[in-house]
Amino acid sequence: RALNRDMLERLEWWCRALDLRISVRHGDTEARERRAQALISPDVLITTPETLQIFLMGRRLSQHLRSVRWLIIDEVHELADNKRGAQLSLTLERLRKLRGSEFQLIGLSATIGSPQEVARFLVGVGRPCEVVDVSVARELKLDVFYPTPTKRDERLASELYTYPPVAARLRVMRKLIEDHGSTLVFTNTRSTAEILASRFRIWDIRFPLSVHHGSLSSFTRLRAERGLKGGELKGIVCTSSMELGLDIGRIDLVVQYNSPRQVTRLLQRAGRSGHRIGEVTKGIILVQDPDDAIESIVIAARSHQRELEPVVVPEKPLDVLLHALVSITAVQRRGSVDEAFELFRRAYPFRNLEREDLLKVLGFAQSLERRLVWVSEDGKDFARPRSTERVFNYYFSNLSMIPVLRQYLVIDDERGQPVGVLDESFVAEYGEPGVKFVIGGELWRILQVFKDKVYVKPDEDPLGAIPTWIGEEIPVPYSVAQEVGKLRAQLEEFVRAGKKFEEAAAELAKRYGADEGTMRLALADAHRQVEAALPLPTDRRLTVEKTKEICVVNACFGTLVNRTLARLLAYKASAELGETTSTSVDSYRILLRSETLEPEGVIEILRGGLSAGLHRDLRKIIEESRFFRWRLAQVARRMGVLEREAELTSAVLDKLMRALKGTPAFEETFKEVVHKDLDLKRTLEVLERIRRGEIELISLGERAEPTPVSSFAWRQRYLALEPVMPERLKLLAIASTKARLLSEARTFACTQCKRYVEELQLHELDEEPKCPRCRSPDLGMVEEPAEEVQRAIELLERGRKSPTWRELQESAKLIGQYGKLAALALVGRGVTPSAVREILAKEQKFSSKFLELLLRKEREALFRRFRWA
């Protein structure tokens, strides 16, 4: 939607000059504008794939589509590799059928790893497509920075309640932002973006930096975009929400905080800078540890060579197919199986669709308790069932293939207090009793998961703790992890040939286009391992060692292969030893927790990996996993089995597993897990390479201390990412809340004269705010753009009180009575006006007591959100 809005602003000038009507249509489009579009079709329409499906349903709107001559898909790489794109491909086939002829299709992208494959996805089966590379040759400058702490950073760390290495990165980042006109700072997760923005606010509330990610309100995101474009801001800390081609003005520098994990992602993000002719695309990766650094060096080198990850188009997703079949009955009541089969096979993701697949999906839809289709006895036709409401509810509820992610409230079982919120994906994979995780800088152990709540108790041992952002993390590809292994192998070769470490690092820095100092820091652990005469894990060598009850398998195979291998190893080890073996993985290691499992046992499992029953074992492992159950629930929602609002209790998931076994929903889930959560194909290739002796397996035995390369897994990595000192958590909570409240922005308006409307950050507000026009204290505020407030005033003049105006009046009463303090309380998360009155009745100063009272009300609001009784 943001991209649609931005596109409209950029094209309006051209359309006026060419006398063309242009319009935008998405979920936020006002009813007035929708009616106008139905009556008179615009010449140019900007919309989303989901809204295009709605157009095909409308009597008038579908008639307008008959005249479509050109269809442009911007950022086509964002669609080609997922179910949203597969759904669009079927929508385009329906559009061709409606029109009765072909239209010109144009796909646009700056970063595609396999253009021919995306071209085929774009046009479908049997249609010609030309790939035109019109990229302007821009110079690409990518650097990897590895800041080391100074005495100044130690002082700064104390002020920001964090650690010196984190303070060093913040210092470098601030200097980069100050030295450039405008900067985007990309993070890989929302939590990291919020943490960075919070530390900058604590450091300097007036520093011109904002935050931007998908969980923020549209008002906050739009204000950040306009602020950077207009020059009020010098930087934005953001996630992938700013990757796409939003026009936010000239960007001089892109900073990637931590490894970008993929070449495609780095090029997409760095490409936001240097958009003018002759300018340089300038990106800096700011890293925090040797793993991060060596991975970033490899990704930067591959980016210069344009070695992008290939795009994999989903193969005939059955949930998408079901939705498309229901769409036919929604429009024309009855459909022909033969016609639907021929129509859908023209879409590239469904080129291998078999008639049997289509009939199975129709049979499944008919077998549901509240059926979605009726199929004739001869299997030639299908039709809408009597329950029309059921069909339309399903169709419109599943217009988007983007998964609906629920959240879980985390509760400290001892105090009955909320600790925070976890995403459904994290709970699906890790939500078992005994699992330790980190949230808000504190360590917790799960006691139980019940309905939408996770009950926990504090823990002290950080070993094996999982950071809560792990579910959001971007997987590192096999190709990148293997290149990291090759780099290590080259270091080992140089050092064993007699070269000094500094010389070896300098040679490797030259080969990979990196800074020598950064290369030395990146290879520090690997060098210590070689110096200790210990084998180094590389692209062709896997090492296993054990310290205490943890076996560490060092494997340079990337996130998805390591995740698949971890499941296989844990399953085999548990079966052989008769005890549960828990796992944790990253892109270069697999951790196995077991009292009795030995390194030699791990190697034996890997050597015997390609046994006759491997495929059966892997299928069983996948189907018994927690994340399979979660994916099954997602597919069940998309295939009409579960309502969107249904709670995913253990009982519900158990029932789904039993009921859906052997159905298209179950098969689609297995396919999705194998291609999205795991990498079965590549894992089998790795096991085959082990069988052929191409990958060496070495046991380092039991050790008192982990080897240098393994030691990283033992460090308290989460503390570096969630920079909180446990003993100062309360101080940090108060400081962060104070900075957050003061940095919040709202639109203020005078409810007396109605002539003053202005967007302000709360730190800019006077202690006793007054209208600058009439000096009235009746200033209200809302989280809406100034244009919306002006519209509310216009409606009021016509005799209509809008919800926006009522909110302005209610907040004006509080601000008029208590001043700026009321405004600060009103921007609390989920805090109601009545709760604000309770707070202000107890404390009327911007003090620690006020902030503690507000935090308590925010926790209560969190309870209410999860229907806490």
C-alpha cells in the first residue's frame, strides 16, 4: 500500500501532462473513490494483486478490465518465489480469459538472480518473453566495518545501559549518519530496529533519526518517509519495509546493521542509495562478531560479482489452487473441470498440474463439514454449494496468501505479570516446556503454553538460550556458507605453508576486496584454531566436539541444511540412546544437548545417513515436528478448514493432524515445510558427498573448553544483540520509556478556533500548550496525518462529528487540565483516557514514578489485548 501511495504521487504529474486519469485502489481506498472508479474507469490504475482479484468479482469493475492493454508488475522478484505470486499468476490467467485476448505484461526489478525463470513465471506457459537488461552501470562501493570499543565507548555504554562493543557500533553509526546527507540503517528484525532507535533516543532525543517497520502505525511510517524526503530527518532505522522502491528522496548512504545474510538482500538495500546519474551506490555493513564479519565479507564480494541467489518458483501450491477454483463458482456459480484445468495449467507455477491434483482438491473442498464446492458425480463439473455466505466469506478472507501471524502473551508465572509478546512462528518451533529464551534482556524458561499464553519463570544459565528474534531471521544460503568455509580453508592453507597471519589476512583481503583490519578480526577465531593445530571446519570438512553435555557440529552448510541435519541427528540419536536430544542451529553450527551422545556417535549417524529408510525417517521427523503442526494450521486456514480467528491449542493441532492426514492440505504442508523451513534436496546432496568421501568428518572428542571456532556458540551472544545489563534493567526500562514518549509524534489541533493544525513530536511541545492562533489551552491530539484532521474539521463545519474530532475533544480536556504530561501519558501503548486520569491523579510530574505508573498501565493494556481475566 505504501508503494501504491508513493507510485501515485510520482505518476500524477505525468498523467496530468498527458491528460490521463490515474487512480489507486487498495484496502484503504475510501468508499467515495471506489464508487467513482466503478462508474468511470481510470486510464491508469495502481493496485495490489489481492485487489485485482476483487475487481474480477465486481460486475462493473470486471467490465472495465476487458479494456486492459498493459499490465506492469513492479518489484516482480517479491512475488515470483512465493504463494502470493502463484496466486497472481492464476489471477492473470482469469483476466486473459475475461478479456478474450492477450495483453502486454511488463515485470520490473533491480535484483533478480534468475531472470529467465522469473520471465517464465511472469508470462506463463507457451508465451514469448524478452529479458531486457537496462541497468545503468553504477559503481558499487561496499565496505564491512568491525568497530572495536575505546575508552570513550565504555563511558557511552554506561550512559546507554549497554555493553562497550554495542556502544562502539552506535558511535560509528552516528558518525556515518552525521557525515552524510541522508542515511538508511537496515536491520534484519523489528526488535533490533526498535532497540537501535531506543538507544539513539536515550543518547540524544533531538538526534534527527526515526524508525520504520511493518508493525508501526501508518501515521508513524508516513511521517518517517516524509521526514527523510523533506530533510527534517538525517536517517531512518528500518527493516525490509524500506527495501522496495519508495521515493524517499536522495539517499547518500545505506548502513546494514549485522550481516544481510543474502546477496540479493544486500543489493536490494544498498541499491536505495546513489540513485542519480553518475552517483555511487554506497553501502556499509556494520558487524558485531567474527561470524558476522566473515559472512558479510563473502556476501559483499559476491555482490560485486552479481552472484545473486536463484529464484525458486513454488510448484503447484494446492491451497492457492483451491482459492482459484472457489473464485470461479463465486463469479459464475458453476465451472467445468476441463476448462479450469486447461486455464490454470497455462500459469507457470501450475505447468505440471495433473487433472488428478485438481480433482483431489475439489474432492477435499466438497468433503469439508461446511463444504466450499459441490462436484458432479461424473467429475466433469463443480458448482457453488447452497451456503453462498460460506463461499464468499472464505474467498474474501483468503485474498492474501501472506500468513496471518498470531501472537502469544508471555507471563511470569511467579508474579502473574506480562513479560512481553512472542510471535506464533517462534512458539511453534520452540514453545516447549524447558526451552530457554531471551526477551527484553532477561532469560526465561518455559513452563507451559496454554491457549494464547506462554507461562515462564526466570533462569540464570544462558547456555542454549534462544534469542526471540530467531523466528524473524533471514536464512543464510548454502552457497554463502560454503564460501565462508572456502575462505577458512584458504587461511589454513596459507598458515600451514608458513605465512604469517597478517600476510595471510592481507592476501585474503585482497582476494575478497575487504579491509585488512576487518579481515584479521573476522578470521581471529579461525586463526587461533589453526595455531592450536586443530582441524578447521571448512566447505569440505565437518568437525564434531563435546564440552559438558553439548555436542557442537561445525558445518558450513547454511541455515536450512543445518536445520534439516539437526532434526535428523536428534531423531537418530534419541532413538539409539533412548533419551531426548534437543537441538539449536545457526548457519555454521548444530548444537546437540545430550548427556550420553558422543562426537563419534554423531559421525556414525552422518556416515550412515543415506540408509534405505532415510526418506521414511525424514518424512516422519518432519511430520512430528512442532513447526509442521504450525504450518498445517496455516494451510488449514487457507483451505477453509480453520477460521482465521481459531485458537491454535494443542488439542486443535492434534485434531488437525489426525483429520487431515492423507489430504491435499497435509501434502501441501509437507511441501511447504520442505521448501520453506528446511532444504531436503540439498541435505541429501550433502549426505551423498559425505558417503563419497568428498566431505571429511573429524571428531575432536570431549574437551574441557570448546575450540575457538565453536566457542562462539557458548558466548552470551544475545547480550550483544539485546544490549541490556540485567542489574540495570529497571533503569533502562525507565530511560527507554521516557525517550520513547518524548519522541512520539501526533497531530495537534485547536478545538476552539479550529484554525491551528500541526504535527509535532512531544519533546517539542510546551509544558502548558496553547494554540498559537487564539491562545486557547484547548489543544487536542490524534495519531492521524494533518490532512485527516483538516477533513474532520471540514466535516464538523457541515454538522458531522467524526471519530477523529471526538478523539481531539477528549484529549483536549486532559491536555487543557494537565498540560504536556497528559499528552505524554496518552501516547502510552494501549493506555486509555480513563487510565491517564488515574495516573495523573497519583503523579503530576514527569518523574520515575509517573513512568512506572504508565508502564503498569501498558502491561494492563497488554493483558486486555489477550482477553486476560
